[in-house]
Amino acid sequence: MVFFIGAPAIYQLKGIGIALFCAFLFLLVLCFLLSKVAKNTGVWIVLGDVVEQPCVAAHWFVFDLKGINRKSVVSIGNLFAMDASAVKGRVLLLCSKPPFPSLDGGCKATASMLQLLSDCGLEVDVLTFSTYKHPFDLGAFPAPWNTAERCWELPMDTRPRVLDVVPFLFSKAPYQVLRFTRFAKREFKQIQQRVRENTYSLVVWDSLYSRSICGELEFTGSPKQVLRIHNVEHRIQRFSKVPAVLNFLFQRETDRLARFEVMHWGQVDEIWAMTEADAQEVAVAVSKPVRTLPVPLKTALQEWPQGPVRFFHLGAMDWLPNREGLDWLLEQVWPMVLMDCPQAELHLAGRSFPAGYAEGIRGVVVHGEVEDAEAFSAQHHVLVVPVRSGSGLRIKTVEAALQGRMVVSTKVGAEGLPESVRMYLLEESHPQLFAKVMIQCCRRADELKGMGEQLRAAMFAFAGWESARINLQKVLQS
């Protein structure tokens, strides 16, 4: 075919045409031989348009380019099938709190994403904020992130101050963002220099706050930028119990945060949400690709504990939805449980419990902050999730279910879980009905283990590690 197309031109150009035609044949044979070698290199160039996804492409005129961080395929035909990942090479993960040590659900969700990216064959660097609640400890990171070359910190002072009300009143930024702005500009410049020294194919902003503070970082090249949202932040501000004097400030904060979120959603290439509900809300607000990526955990099934039914709650009390939900449970639900089950026990764990909290309430034991949340959960039977505001996925629910524990939750607490999981939860939101479910757990203690195993199977199908890794690989290749 090439001969018939080129013959007229050869005849017209005579000697020059013959030389060019011979050079063409020589180049064709050479490139064919090079293609055999290039199959092992992972980087391909073919004359035509760049296609950065698994595709069918000819591999004529194939050259190996060393130092390119992603597989790029350029097609001039549909002759040979070839797999090429859209994202390949180094990734920068920017976090508003260190993933290790995993002090709370947010840390565990970030650690999960870090390890998933690594399991997908990507080299991941970490930049994390360091605050009084979540101080940076390089020694707590597992290899290969326990070195200063792979993991950096940006220290900042996020402690609430009375004077914070001044910039809040005279600024358009939400307070939740303003509190992250107290950091040393010199250290930020040093981070900027380190970022410029590396070439990243993907930048993942893990939370709105890391994006809002470090969004002005300049990168070498044009990496794909993804915002991973743990929840829709402004929905967390919609508390059901707010003193009347604070209504104005909270409403103002909610409105600002909503506008701020939508603005940042629109400034990235793609959004990764942990729940389908959050993904749908983002998709309505901005015309950007939105993916749903649940949080998988490597949590093992724990042996079922002996003894009477013990309820437990895990949550930091400096997060208002936790405090509000636990107050509701103790004031409106627990007294009804004790009326039918006087021997019932409720064990509370988490940081920042006020002194004397729940003191004098029968059956309630406050453990405060515990070193090992998984070990604490393993000692009890039923997790209670009484949250009544917020959004996103409750990591403690996923963790407890994967351990084989039963879960009693409000409707808000079960948000983010698919129906295939929620059908095995004990889900009620009215105080009387919530109490009734807890009472049934006490009366049907011999059935709880089997119910917990059913819930674990459903949760594993939703948040199993291998299925999540495959799902992320598909997203990276799209």
C-alpha cells in the first residue's frame, strides 16, 4: 500500500524520491525493532495525538523517552492493543492533619488514601499541617514516609483566640479557614522550593483546608490536581443546638463556608468524594468530574467478647457533632434504656472529655483518650453513633463493622453508607426508637454476634481493601 501511494512521487522526484523512500523503509524497520525493546520500558511515543488512557493504538514509529513520569500513547491507527496508565510517577499528597499517628477518623481516612496510592505503584510524597491537636511526628510514619525527603510539615497555630473575631467580621473568609493562616511565611517559602525541585504527575489535596492554604503553590509542569473531600464542610455547621446569641455568627460562617467550598471545587481538575451523597451534591454545584471513592480499612475481625452487652462510643469531644450527639444520647435515650435494662453499660472514649462529664449517670464509664481505639472496640459489643448533624462517612462505623461489632446509629450517622450496608445496621433517629433498639440488643444478646458478622460481610464488600485499590486504579487511568 505504501508502495502504490509513494510510487508517483518517486517517479517524479527520481533520485531524491528513491533516497527518501529508502530512508522511510529503513526507519520503519528500525522503529519496529525498537518497539520490541520499548515494550519493557513503559513509555511509548507514536506519531499522532496524545491519548492518556488504556487504548488501542498502532506502535509504528515508536521511541523510548527516558524520564517521563507517565505512560503516553500517541495513535496513528488501531492496530495493536496497549495498556497505558494516565497517572504514573510521583504524587504529592497535601493533608490538613498528619495521617500518622491515626488519632481520629480523619487521620485514618488520609492514611488510607496514602497507602492506596502507594499500592497502585505510585511514589507518594506527603506535605502535612502540624497543629496543637494533631502535631507532626515523623517517627510515627511507616516506611518509606519516615524520612524528611518524603514527608514534610507546615507548622501552624490553630488555637482559638478571642481576637479571631476581628478578622472574621471584616473578612469574607470563613473562620474555619482563617484559623489555618497563622504560620511562618519563611517555612512556606521553603516548602515552595522543595515542591519546585520535584516533578509531580498528580497532586491530591486531602481536604478543603489543605487546598485553601496551599493552593498558591507553584508546581513544575502541569500536574493533574484533585481535591479529595471528607465531607461537605458547610453542612457540619448546621447544628441543631446553638445558643440564640450565636445564631448570627454560625449562619454567617455556614454561608461563607458554602461559597468557599464551591469556589475551590471549581478550581481543581477533579473531585474525589468519600460518599455518593457528597458526590451528588458537588456535581450539582460545579461542572467537574466527580468520583466516589469509599475509605477502605485493613481492619481484622475481632473475637466476640464474653459477658453482658456493653455499648460503646468513640469520638473526640472537641468536635461539636460528637458532643451534641452524646449529650442527646445521655439526656434523652439512656434513661429509657436503664428503665428496661438496669444493668446496661455504656463506655465512652475519645479525647477532650470535659472534667466530670457524665459523672453520676448510672452505667456510664468515661475512659477518655485511649491509646488503641481498635483494642478498645474489641472489648465491647455494640457501637452507638448518635450524631445528629454533619456529612460524610463515619470511619468509626466502618472500623467497628469490620471488627464484627454491631452498630446502632441515627440516620445522619449512617449517611455515606450504601443501602447494602445500611440494611444490616440498627438505624433510628427518634429518642424512643433509638432506646428501643438498644433495649433489643440487651434482650437478644445471643443474636448479636451473628448480626455483627452479617454487617461485617456487607461492609467488607463496600470497604474492602483490594476492591478499593482496583477502583482507584481505574480512576487514575481514566
